[in-house]
Amino acid sequence: MMTKQDLMEKRHNTDQLRQNSSLSPLHAEQLGQSIASSWQRSSSAEIPKNRLAAPLTDLKKTTSSSTLAQALQHCAQDLKHIAEQSSMVLAVGDIGSTIIWAASSPQMQSAAESVHFIEGGQWREELVGTNALALSLKTQQSSCVFSSEHYMSSIHDWVCYAAPIIDPYSKQVLGVIDLSTTWPKHNSLALLAAERCATIIQSALLECQKQRLFIRAFSVPQVLFNGKMLVLTPRQIEILTILALCPQGLSLDTLHQALYGERKVSMGTLKAEMSQLRDLLGGMLGSRPYRLLAHVEADFLMTEQSLDAGYIDSALKLCTGVFLAKTESPFLCAWRDCLESRLSDAIFKANETDVLLKHVAHFPEAIDAVERLIELMPKNHPVHQTLLKYKNL
């Protein structure tokens, strides 16, 4: 446990480091590499110097995870009780660091409202700089941001503890939870409390997703039903993907056209596929029209939602391979072309070099990402010269 003197010294040392125009390796080590890297990204993000509160958005216009919102309905009272008993403010953010739910103790309510640490507050790093919500999502690990480690001066009196919320079935990161209070109340055990709160939400996810289908279509296609891997043919995965993209349902004729196009495949063949899928899904496949009755989540739907919400980094992280690379479905090929076009547009707006480098690692032929990296990286950086050579191959 740190004493008051220890905390004051820690804050003083951080304030001293903030005065430096650049951090030496030793100073970066003292500060912590994740915070040092975040400071570097924040300083190049062109955040208004007079920004004292997070930008607000109308949650009705965002595409926050419905799965996460559904789970919060089951555990909101428990989380609210934790916030009140701990004299903290507790917030849940989506994959783009936008707060979709918050509860505050009386001691923190005014402070939280003044900086928009409330529902609709956008705490992405490129908007407000270093903060625990964004850092936890960035690293996909628990994070603590103390006092003036925050970028915005208006929250230098805060200490924040955040942990990612991980879907118990798909293992995808769905969002983040944050517990915040004033820096003199810093307690290293509070990070465990944040992780405990993330566990409460993950338990609620298990409870409310008992009939749940998750589809992976990037890289190696897979389908999980209630957490168990289904053994499916590529054609069956294509069918489920089409139905996931058409939640209103499709007639047999329309599904046949979307799946086979002009290929000469009988309606009986498709009917047999649907019968097998209905057996595998335990009746969670409706007919007239054909539609999925289970709760559906998918990496490609999450990517689309991230792009809709402007979460470019999240979208690129989700794309770990080509969407159904071997499909011949005209519907799925057209959807893939549309997605790739949107991703290319997003790449030219991306500012995170590490995210773009990972994207190039997954997609060596992504010249758009290479060109954007050339724009972003200093000309004297070793990788810059490598990228120039790669582009000219």
C-alpha cells in the first residue's frame, strides 16, 4: 500500500516527466512503456489544448454492442452498488471507448459530469489522449492511469482502473470497464476490483446468451453454437453467414440465388443443407422465410459496426484474414468487395502505425496500408525505407 507521501512523490515525478519534449528510454521505463507510448500517440493526435471534457455523442446513433447492452441489463444494479460503496464512478465503454453505461457515487458525480465521464462520452485516445479506457482496449490488458499520466489536465486529479470485457464464448473483446476516483485514494487493489467487475459482466453474458451463435469468417472460418464448435461444411458456413447478414430472413429462391447464383444446383440440394443445419442448431433455424432464431454475433458484423461508428482501429484489428476467401457465393463476394472498399477508405484515415503494421502482416498485399504507413512514419525510421522498397516491388 502506498502512503500519502509515496503518492505525492509519484505525482511530482510524473509532472516532471511531462515537462520533457521527448522521453529518454530510462524515463519511458520509469513511466511505464504503455503510458509512454500513449503519450507519444496523444501528442501527435492534434487534440485541442483547451479540451477539458470528452466529446459527447448520441448513443442512439451509435452501433454499440447489443450483446454488451443486454448483459448490462442483468448486472446493472450490482455494478451501481459497487460504484456507490467504493466512492467511485464506474463506466462501461464499447470497443471504441464510448461510454454506454455509467453509475457514480455522490462523491464523484459532479466531477464525472464536468468531464463527460458519462453515457455518450467518447474517450478514444485520439480525442482525449491517454486514459485508462482507451489504454485497456489498446493493450487488451488491465490498465491503471494515475493523476497527470492522463493527457487532459481536467482529470489530473483522477486515478482510473480499467479492464477489458471479453466475450466468454468467442473470446473477442466486447468493451471495457473503468473504475475511477481521486488520486489520493489510489489503491493497487482497485485494479483487481475492475477485473472483478469485468467478470460480473462476463457472467451476465453467459446468462443471457444461452441460444447464441458466433461466426468467424476472417482467416479460418468457424462457427460456435453456445460455446461449442460446430463441424460444418464450407457451404453450410456460407449459408449461416448469408442469414447473419440478412436477419429479416430469405425465401428459398432468394437464398438459392445468393448462395449459388447461376450455378446449376437443385433446390433439393439446398433444402437438404437447411435440414441438416436445423438439426445442428436445435431448431434455432426458422423457415418461411429462412432466418436465424438464435442470438447472432460475428467478427464481420463487429467489423461493420466498428466502421459505422468510426472505430477504424477496432475494425482493422478484427480483420485477421480474408473474408471467406474461397467462397463463390455472388452475394458474399459482393459483400466482401464492399467491406474491402470501406476498409481501404478507413486505412487512409488511420493514424495508428502499430495497427497498420499488424494489418500489413495479415495482408502483405495491402498497398493502401503500406502507402499510409509511408505517410505516417518519419523518413529516417528504418521501417520507412523498407516500406518504400516493398511498395516499388
